[in-house]
Amino acid sequence: MRTSSSWSSCRTRSAAGSRRRPRSRTMTSPPCARPSARWWPIRISSPRPGRRSSGSTPWAARRCRKSSARCLRASSNCAAASPRRWIAAVAGPTAPAPADAGRPQSSATGGRVILQSLQALFGANLLPAVLLGVALGFVAGIVPGIGGRIGLLLALPLALLFSPLGGAVFLIALHAVVHTSGSITPIAYGLPTSASEAATAIDGFQLQRKGKGAEALGASLSASSVGGVLGALVFMAAAPVARPVIGSLGAPEFLVLSLLGLALVSSLSDRQPSAGLAVAALGVLASTVGIDALTAQARYTFGRLELWDGLDTISVIGGLFVIPEMLALAGSADDRRLPPTVAELPRMLSGMLETFRHKMILLRSTIIGIVVGIMPGAGSSIAVWIAYADASARQGGDVPFGEGAIAGVVAPEAANNAKEGGALIPTVFLGIPGSSSMAILLGGFAMLGLDVGPSMLTTQLPTAMTFGWTVILANLVTIPLFLLVVPYLVRFTGIRPKAIAAFALVAVATAAVGTANDPFDLPQFAAGGVLGVALYLAGLPRAPFLLGFIIGPMVENSLAKTMQVFGPEAALRPGVLILGAALLIVLWRLRRPREGAQGVAKRSRPMAFATLAGMALVGLAAIAAALHFEGTSKIAPIVAAVILVAAALFTFQRVGREPPGPSPSMSPRMSLAFSLLLAAVPVIGLMPASLGFLVLMRRTYAERWLWLPAILAAVAIFQALMVEGLIGSPLRFGLFGTGIFR
């Protein structure tokens, strides 16, 4: 009883609650942490954006775990269970969950929640986030080479300007409209901004060549809006259905479900699905870097305190995706200027009405997009092409598909936007991202401190409904924005795609390095870039790494709970048997190339062999290091490393049997210049290094020296406002000092 009372006293000694990116605060450890008449102060810092937990929390966890067995018996919330639980315990009492939080709500209660979430969305806290997200998403969709995935990456620092819910609404609104504006360049210029827009370009550009580009733009707008709104409504309506299903799932089911999601992504990611499995295992292995939350074991930190919190999300993702994409864009042979076009408002309105003459195609494509979006790993590209093929097989119009059929624009655009509502269902309700974009979105939620998963169906149901209303509102706001901007936008001659690369690299360097308080984020960003370039040149998928990196902690936590609570009997649970059978089927399919994939992968064979061999060596080294870990902290790293080695060697053998194919290209000049930028940041700072990089790459974006000073001044102002003004971090100048406004 004495132990219980002492633990109760320690639960009420500190301030309750936490805010987004709070200032560091000093807490005192509970009496059980160090039995002494003196209270020992413990410094607990708030988690960095994108980090898993505080660096000093595991130290407190070990003290509490090792000091007193009575403490462990007194409460399961001691640090041996989880540092986060210990923080929650000493943070004081919180608002209790309602007694019926896990029960199905009545229709009246559910309707009240829906209306309250809609009312909150129009409040002064969330509406600016929606409008800013729509504006930036509209721009990201137009610019070639950016799109939703890279647009989300570049916008992650801006999400920190809002509250956790406001930042999440901002990111969702941005991603909800990317595909709507992404149809402009495929139709007007024949230039798809992403793989999911390629189907729209087939008939859309043919309509533009026939003088019906305005009608095609209007049809794409109405189809995208209808698909996006219906997809969001399905997401909101899925909550009553998903609540009892997800409520019946325990840790064993979530473990198998997470593995099934990783396997599905791997099976759909490459002509050799085993390559996707190897990259996913590498991502799971990367997620184990840092202090284990259950045992306080330091894993793969190499004696660096900066790695105790794990790898930085923004640095790793930015380097993995943006750097190789922009270097490849700069090295592409096609550098044509975009031709001008004309889009009158009356003709665009006529095209919007034309969409509803194809009601069945619109409805079927929307359903296809929603269903495919729910499937982890399917993605928008698969949904778009399935909808396009279905509409092509059923269309009986005068104009065949591929020669300028309006239905050829309606089908892919409806599926493209409807997919987002379907993809939100596993992402928000299960915490399992269905695509790389959803994984980035989930990483943004983690950065903001917003937890997703089954709680979104009970205590956090208003938050989930707010997400659905955000998608609906973003699609509706985009309609007048599209009609007002596009007629003037398409009159411009356009810009060369290569001109985007230099500025995108500076932007992602600003987001990853300029907003970081930890100097060790720069090596992580560079390492992510090297890995991304190697995977790109080797023809290996990069999305599975991101999904493994995001889902990895969920897999490990579910595994630990399954072993501690259920034991071997977990394998006999009905849900585990059903999901396990599905997992075995997917794994069986991984042994052979995916049907319908291209005959020869676009890869550099020497780089593929070197990358796969390096991945296998990393796996072997990880196994050797994990053998010295304590307790359960070694299980997840060893399993991930074994899968990594086996899948990498199997893919190595498969690649050796492939006939030689085309090799991807990158710009050597821009690669060297960007390497110099990263090397110069610790010496002269981010701003001078970025300006020097733009001077070296002037020929890619400015033909005349006259424009260079204005461009450099604009970039310098952007970095100063972003880092010093908005984020509030000091703008470092390397050896010459820190900050310009301080």
C-alpha cells in the first residue's frame, strides 16, 4: 500500500498535458525512481519534430526500472513499460475517456459529432490552415516534378506554424487538391506532373490539339471534385462500420495486419517484388535506431547521443525522395518549353457539364478509386489505370479512347481524387499508410504529436470527422480557384522542367537542415540522399523504405505486446489465422515477378549489384550488433535484418538473370554542385551555401545574368522568413555565427 500511495503521489506532482513543440520543462522523478529523502531533478525535453521520444526520457526509464522492484509491481506505467507512459503518468490527471468511448454511438450522437467537427473547421484556428493548404497544394500540382509527395515533404515545416490539429488539416488540404491542379499541365501541355497524371494526358492533350482544351480542363475539374467529395463521404461513413471491426482487433491482429501491409506494398512496388521486400526490411531496421522504449537499450547509436531519439523523419524522407527525383529531372534529355494554350471560362463550364453526361463512368471510376485506395500499397497510379481501362472497355461513344474522348479525362481524374478518401481509411483508423504519400502524411502527424489509429474511432472521432470535412472543403474551394486562375495561367509560355530542380533542392535543404536544431540532421539528410540516389539508379523502389520506417515502431510494439500478453496462443486467434493466410498468399506471390510489369526494369546493373550487396552486408552487420542487445530489444532488428539479407540476395540473383536494359540518368553537374552545398553548410552556413549553389546552376533557370541578383535576393528572403521568422530557429552561418535577427 505504501508503494501504491507513493506512486499516486508522483502521478500528481507535475503539470498536466503537453502542447505542440513545448519548451523544455523540469520534472521530478517519482519516489520509486530513486529511494532517497532528496528529490532528484530530471530534465525531460519535448520530442523534436519527427522524433520518437525525448532523448533523456530513456535515462529516466532505466533509473525507474532498475531502482525498485516495488515500483514495477505498483504500476504497469513505469518506465520499464514505456517512457511515454511514464511521462503521461507524471504529467498529472487528464480528462477521462467517456464510459462508452469504445461503444458504438447513437445516430444522434454521431450526427452531433459530424456537425461539431464541421463547425470547428470554419473556426479561426482551422480555416486559415485549410486555405493555405489549398493554395500550396494547387501550386504543387501545377509545377512539374513536385506533385503531392514532394509537395508534402516541402510543406512539413509549415505545418508547425499551426496547432497539431491545424497542422494536420493543412497537410490534408494540401494533398487533397494536388491531383485536381495536376491535370492542368497534362491537358494543356501534354506534360504529366506525376505517374498518376499520365492517363489524363492521353486524351486530354489530344483534346487540346483539337482546340477543346478548355472543355477538357472543365471536365477534369468536375470529375476530380466529385471523386474527392464522394471519397471523403465514404471515409466518414466508414467510421460506424470500422469501429466494431477494429475494436475487436488486438495486438496480434495488428502485428499481422502491419506485416500484411508491408508485404502488399512490396508485391506492388517493382517487377521483382522481392526488391520491395528488401527495401521495406531496410526501412524497418532503420526505425529501430535509437533507445528502445521497452528496455531502454541503445540500438545502433554508435555512441552518438544525437541518435538516441532515432533518425529524423524530415531529413531521411527529404533525402530519400526529393534529391534523386530532382537530380533525375535535371538530367533528363527533354527540356522543351511548355507551349501556350487558351482556356475561356464559358468553355470550361461547358466541359464541367459534359462530365455528368458520363454518369456511370464517373460513378464506377469513383468506386474503383475508393476501393483501390483502401488497399495498402496500391496507390493512385493503379487506381487511375484500372479506371481508365474499365471506362475504355465500356465506352461506346463516337470518339475512341486515346484520340480525344472526354470520358478518357473523366475516368482517371475521378479515380485519382476518390483514392484519397479510401486511402485515409487505413491510414487514420489503423495507422497503416497505404502509399508513400500517406506514409509522409502519417510522418507529419507524428511530427505534430497527433496519434492516429483505433482511437480515431472512439475518443478522437471528432478529429477523424474533421479530416473528412477538410477533404470536402478543400475540393469545393478549389473549384472557384481553378476557374479563376487557369484561364490566365495557361496563357504563359511556361518554364523548362529543369528549372524546377535547383530551387526544389534548395527548398528541401532549407526544410531539412535550416529548421533543425540538431547539427547531426545534416549527415542524416546526406545519407538519405545517397541511399535515395543508389536505389534510383539501381532501379529499386524507394516507397517501401518509407512505409517500413513509419510502420516499424508499430510492428515492434505489437510484437512485444503479443509476446508478453498472449504468448503462443495468439497464433490460434481467428483474426490472426485469417490475416495470416492472406499474408502467406502475398508472400508466396513475392517469389515471382509481378504480372503486367514492364519487361526490363530501368536500372544500372553495376549499381544494382553494388546496392543489393551493400544492403546484404548492412543486414549481416545489424545481426551481429543485435546479438548483444538485451531482452526483447533484439527481436525486431534481427528479424528485419534476416529478411533484408535473404530478400537482397534473392533479388541479386534475379537481377543477374535479367537482360540488359536502359539505365536511368542524372545530372552530374547538379549532383556535384549539391554535394558542395551540403559540404559548405557547416562552414559558411545554409544561406551562403544555397546562393553559391544557385550561382553554379544559373544556366538551368536563368538565361541572362540580369535576373540573377533578383532571384538570389528572393531566395535569401525566403530562407530568412522560413527559418528565422516562421519556424523560429536560428539561421546558422557556420563558423561565422548564428542568426541574423537575434
